[in-house]
Amino acid sequence: MLQRLVAFALSQRLFVLLAVLLLIGAGATFLPSLPIDAFPDVSPVQVKIIMKAPGLTPEEVEQRITVPIELELLGLPNKKILRSTTKYALADVTIDFEDGTDIYWARNQVSERLSNIARDLPEGVSGGLAPITSPLGEMFMFTIDSSELSLAERRTLLDWVIRPALRTVPGVADVNALGGYVRAFEIVPLNDALAARGISSELFRRAVETNSRNDGAGRVNQGEDSALVRIEGSIRTIDDIKAIVVDTRDGVPIRVNDVARVKVGALTRYGAVTENGQGETVEGLVLGLRGANAGQLVRDVRAKLEELKPALPQSVSLNVFYDRSRLVGRAVGTVVRALGEATVLVVVLLLLFLGNWRASLVIALSLPLAIVIALLAMRAVGMSANLMSLGGLAIAIGMLIDALVVVVENIVGNLGNHEPGRGLPLIHVIFRSVCEVLQPVASGVLIIMIVFVPLLTLQGLEGKLFIPVALAIIFALAGSLLLALTVIPVATSFLLKSAGHGEPLLIRLAQRVYAPALDWSLRNERKVIAAALLALVAAGYAYSQLGKTFMPTMDEGDVIVSVETLPSVNLDESLAINARIQSALLKVPDVTGIIARTGSDELGLDPMGPNQTDTFLVLKPVEERAAPDRAELLKALRNVLADFPGISLSFTQPIDMRVQEMISGVRGDVAVKVFGSDVGRLNEIATKLSEILTSIEGAEDVYTTLNEGAQYYTVVVNRMEAGRLGLTVDTIANALRTQIEGRTIGTALEEGRRTPILVRGSETTREAPTLLASLPLTLASGQHVALSQVARIQRVDGPVKIDREDGNRMSVVRANVRGRDMVGFVEAAQRKVAADLSLPKGYRLTWGGQFENQQRAAARLSIVVPVAIGLIFVLLFTTFASVRQALLVLVNIPFALIGGVFALVSTGEYLSVPASVGFIALLGIAVLNGVVLVSYFNQLRAHGVGEDQIVVDGARRRLRPVLMTASITALGLIPLLFASGPGSEIQRPLAIVVIGGLLSSTLLTLILLPILYRRFGGTVKESK
């Protein structure tokens, strides 16, 4: 069939050229719309539920909201894991579904279950499903600065002008508003005035609620016309609130203004944003839809902001401090630059090896066509162009050339013996040249494609990272094979009318070295085999000593400092501490600005407490920094923060932070989860675990949430006394909540904006909790009693938050690992924990984080790679019809790994998933070179060449294609080896392994394989 394809291409050359033009046109038309991102979308199919319950403590939220929701969701089909975090006034429930589950189906399932229990939730609870974004959806962040507008005015501008406009941009899921004050009409009841008139807080609240709406009464007829009756009663101004009548006494109306102060205030806030240690600001955070094109989305957001500028006050400036497209540009630029440099190196090598600029031009022109085919296939299956998929193309440059080189090299060789006008026509010579190498080329490309199939079976985070790599390589290889059998023969028929009879200088020099080396090796078989086996044993030992980790950390170019103070610290004090921390951080020369987010955000997607802060550092461009690398920068940051006692610090990056949270719900390379029922006991175990992990070499930023020390004023109601006075627990709770937290009882409509109406006690009560005891409670008779008469108030400590996973309470200890491999760290930690920590009955530990991914990937590859090697053996057997020869080629595999192992050892790299991918790539290249050599040996045997002469002539004749494929693949990876942009850390281990492995693989292919073929090759059936 493949011969027919070659014959068709050569007989229909005009059609092939037209097809090439159509391919170029398709690329020019469709590739500009190919989604571009820095990173593949590694997020699982995830649905979040965020429920807000103002005034409820963590334990109350857990028992009354979180647990009922979890019980309802536990039986969801395709559910993978169920996690929740419960804090003051907030429940954050996360459900991860199996990969491949339709996100809209998943959201529908969760929504149905949530509606089933909505009636069982406490009154006043609000919330529901979070926006349909992903943990990596934070695309664009900006602050709103103004010398004239207050924080409340800036927040109003964000909420009612900027946010609605940005939500119309395609691909935007939502815009999170952070910082400032949400404007509200605040009603502050005068307790003494209410008590003097015998008005209860419930009556007061109900009076405002029932006097704040418009309504319709129907339709009336006026002769032949009809008119609608509309009742106008909505609140528009503060004066409207003041005029509401609460009650009457002896026919005299008592208005709100008589028993309360009405003012423009703000809703209770749970977080704030500070800037450069100089005060608060307002931040907007654009969230992208799951699967959105990051580059296009950011461009559209910027365009929308430019469109809005004329409508904004002159004093307002929008300062962008995080833009995902910058990372996209740097990361993709790193790979594209490496791709371009590799292409140039490849073309130079082709000229040196072929000594024929026309032949080199044929291959050089075919290379971009193979890449275009791969990119079009990526677009067809919905893949984006990102660090990993483009990295796959950069890795594949050398492999793409393999098939093209073998075909062109054989055509050039045969044309060297062809004299124009004599013998067979040029087209026939090209056809026969292609057919001679057709079987090994097709088999070799298929083998390399099979080698990458194991990557398609990876699961979880590693699967989402490396499946795009494998698909990009497979698409490109398929394209190169198609081009090798169609475009290459046609192009050579136009460009190569003849070829020089001599070999290029580089090949002649290589032959001078190789010929005596091969002769010596054939005379000293045992020494060569012994040396190879000794090297294999040494590599096996070195491999056993290699440290293992999951993935090198990608330097995104940004730094986030996570700060946590004591749980009892309030928001104002936390902001004051952060101001001092920011002033210290600004002393580091490479830090040009700081934006810090303290507490929870508006949507509740990141439920931090008021004692927790994410400090985003705006840094100088990499080329202008004083610190030579990220490690030195972090060292400088740690030094300036060393003098701050009582705070916990950790250093991370925007995407890295979200990926870690996505994996295990916490931030850190290693996460140890302790499951049990009692919060106090969980805290004790977590504290001991922290001490153990801190003592392990390589531990950094070991941390567990301080889940105790939150101050509670517990109001214990005397049911007998309250009942005697006609008061219920619900009445007392509502009165307290109204006094402290405040209750939203309506909405005012002013100029198209909806302003909440809030009833809340005076600031004095919140600042002096001792006054709670004297809070007046109005009885049905109109008299009032103090709270202390019906309840006892006591101050106690309690939990800050409650974490749960699959229905069980848990506590988490997290740690980052520096200076050693992660697997070695975890193994040492597990041994020490087993020796020093005894768990009570009913409590258990699990180890997660990046370590969990590494273990899963290693287990999967240990099964799938041998299966792939088995498939390669079947393909080799089909190619050679000989078990011996199939095994001969497979022998190349372990010897190819020798160089890869020693390359890792010599560079100090760990065995990570990228390094494992490098070893997988080596399998294919080693087998391909073996196939090329053994196939030619068989051709010589079929022509009756003598046994000894077969390996000598065959090895020397195939020296050029073997050297070309190996050196082109190796040099194609050199740019990745020395790249320094974002993502280069991920590609470097792969390049190290392949380059090192190619050195040993090529040497052993050219020296050891001829020896083994002469000894074990056996007789094969002649090809027909």
C-alpha cells in the first residue's frame, strides 16, 4: 500500500504540489485562531459550592451547612473526591469528577442535589455554585487607584461600571472584586429609644422590610383604553428610610428617624487589599472560563478597559500587576525560540552531512510542513499551543528529520551512481530509492509513535501535562512519514537531477575514524561486549542511586509570599502587620511593587481568614534583576523577613500555588493529611508532625494551619428564664446577629444601582464586647430586659476552620522540599513518623501533594512501558520475520539508557517525569537506528554478500544516516538544554537524558550491533 502511495505521488506530481499549497493555505487560515496559553489546562473537572452564612461560627457552619451538603453529594456519579473548608460565615465545598466528565452535566448534577437540601439550610444562608472557571482561571489582575476617590467610591466604580463591562467579554467567567467598602444604607437602632417605646428589634426590622418595594396591582379600564396600576414604594434615598413608620403610639407615628440613625455605611467586610505598604486599595481579578484562550481573553479585556477609560473619572488609574499573557508570551517564546534555533542547527547539519544544498533544501522545506500538519491536528482535537505541546514539537525536531533524512540520503546515494540519459529514468531511480528504505522508515516511525503511547495513559496532573506532548509528537511524526513518502520524492524529482559521486568531507572524516574502530571491534568481540555489559551494570547502579521527584518547578517570573499570623488577630491589626512586612520587602532591590490580599475574596473562591495574606510581588524584568536566579531572590526575601516574630511564611507563584491547592486542597510539595473526628486531637497530631518534618533534611516552609486560638464569646441561653419571659433562642440569636454582624433587610434602587439596606448595632458594641451583657431585649409586653438576665456570656478558644475530605474531618501539614529529591524526603519522613508518632485509634495518615503524582506516574509507566516494548517487538518481528533479529534491535534499548542515566548523574538532575519522557524518547530513537542498520544488513545478505563483509559494508554504508539521525536529534535539543525562559526547567531534564542517551546509543549501535548481528543475526528469508 505504501509503495502505491509513493507511485501515486510520483505519477501525480502536480497534484502533490497543489496539496502542499492547500496545506500552507490551511495553516495560514486556521493557525492564527489556535488557542495559546502558558500551560495546559491541568485542572480536573471541578465544581465548587460556596455558601455564606453571616454570623455563624465554623462549627455551626459545618454542622448546619457543610455536613448536610456533603451527605447529599457523596453518592454523585463519577465523583472522584469531595473536599470542604468551613470557616466563619463561609462553607466552601469542592467536588472533583473523573476526567472526561462533561462540566455542564457535573454542574447540573450538583445543582439538583443542592436544591434538594436548600429548604433544610438555616435562614439567611446565601450562595450556590461558583463561576464555571478553573483553579488556573486567574487571568488578569489590576488595582483602581485615585487621589480623589475614597475606597468606597472606588469599590462602587468597580462593582457597577468596570465589572459589568468586563463580564461581557467572551471567555470571562466572572470578575472578582476585592478590597474597599461595599456601599450600603446603614440603619443603627438606638436601643434606648426602642426600649423606651417598647419596640422590639424584630418589629423594627419587619417595618423596614415591608416598606421597601414596588409592586403592581393589575389593570384598569378607561373607556376604550386600559392602564396599569403600579405601587411606588421602593427606597431610593436615605430620607425615604428615615420616613418609614415603624409603629404608632396614641395615633402618633414613630418613624425610623425617631428610633435610629440612618447613614451611608458599608457591608461587613471579610478581607482587604493593600498596596506598597502605604494603605488600602481596590482590586479587580478577571476569571477566565474553563478552556478559554488566555492570550485572546487578556487582549479582549485590555481592549474593553481602553474602551471604558473615557467614562471613568479623570483621577482614576487602572494599574495592571498580573497579566497571564506576559507569562504566555515568555513561556511560548522560550519554546518557539528553541524551535527556531533547532531548525537552523538542523539545516546546517544537513548541509554538512549530505554535502548537497539541494537535498538539504528539500528536507529543510519539508520540516515546517510537518509542523504545520501537527498544529492543524492539534487545533482539530481542541489542543492549545502551550509550553508542553510546543515543547513536544521542539523535542520531535530530530525525530521528524529521521524519516526525511533516510529517504533523501538513499536517493542522494543512488543518484550518485546514476548518469542522466543512461539507464533508468530519474523518476524510476527515485521510486526504487524510496522503496528500498520504505519498510525500515515506516517501521521506525511507527515504533517511535508506539513508544509515546504510554504517555497517553498517564492520569491526573501528569497526564494533563504530558498527553499534549505525546499527541504533538505523534501528529508531527505522522506528518513527517506522509511527507517522506509523497512530498520528498516529488521535490527531489524537481530539485535533484543528479548527485555528486563523492562523500562530503564530514562523512569522509567520520569514515576514517569509524572504519578502524569497527575493524578492531570485530576482532575483539569479547572485550567490546564485556565493556558494554560493565557500562550497563554501572548505569544500573547509578540509576538506583538517582533521586526521584515529580516535576521541576517552573519559574513563572512572579513571587507570592503567603503570610499567616495568629488566628485571633483581627483584620485591622493584620493590615497593620502587613504594612510593616511590605515596607521590609520593598527594601529588596528587585521588588518594585507589592499588592497584598488579606482575608476572603468577594466570591469566596479563596476562603482565607483575616489573619492570612497573599502578598504578590511585582518584580523587575529578569534581565534587570540584581539576583542571579530565583533561589537568590528568595534568599534575599527571607532575610528581610527574618525579624518578624509570630508569623508563618511560605513562598510560591500564582499558577504553582493554584496547582498545588488543586492537587490536595493545600499549598506545598508534600501534604500529610491526618484524618480523625476531634479537632483538638487533630491539632495535636498535626503539631507533632510539623516538628518531625522540620527535622528532616531538605524540609522548607513546613507549616500547619494554626487551627486553635480563635476567640469565641459563647452566649449560653437560660432556657427556663427566657421561656418565662416569652423569649425564644431564635429571638435572642436574631437580636444579637442584628446588633453585631448586621442583617441585610432590603435593597435601595438609586440610579440603576442596587444598594443594600443594612440594620446593624453601633460601633461601640463591636469594639467593647463587655457591653453585650447589657443589650436590651424587648418583651411582648413592651418592657425590656438585659441579655445578661436570660443568658450567660463566657469567653473560650475555638477552631479557626474545619477541613473535611470525603465526609471526614482532617488536618493538613504541608512542606516544600529544597536541596534533595522529593521521594527520598518522603521516604525518610515516613520512616521517622512511623518511629516517633503513634496515632490514636480511629486516626490515620495519607501522604499527598506532588509526591502522590510522582508515585502514580511511576506506577503507571512501570506497567505501560513494558507493554509498549512488547508492541515494538511484534512490529519488529513483522518487519524482519525473525525473532532473533527483533531481539537484536531491542538489545539497543538498555544500552541506550546508559548515557541518559550518566547524563542525569553528572548534571545533578533528579529522575522526574520529564526525564522519564526523555528515556521513552530514547527507546524509539535507539530502535529506529537499529532497524535502519539491520534492514540494510538483510539487503546485503539477500544479494549474496559474504557474512563478514555484510556487517563491514553495511555499517559503513549506513554510517551517514545513523550519525545524521542521532546528531540532528541531539543538536535539535541543544537549545532546550540552554534555554532560560519560563518552562525551560521542565524541558531541560528531557533534553539531558536524550542527548546523553544518544551518545551511548549511537556508539553501541555502530559498534555493538554489527558484532551481535554477525554472531546471532541468523539467516532470514529474502525479501520478495
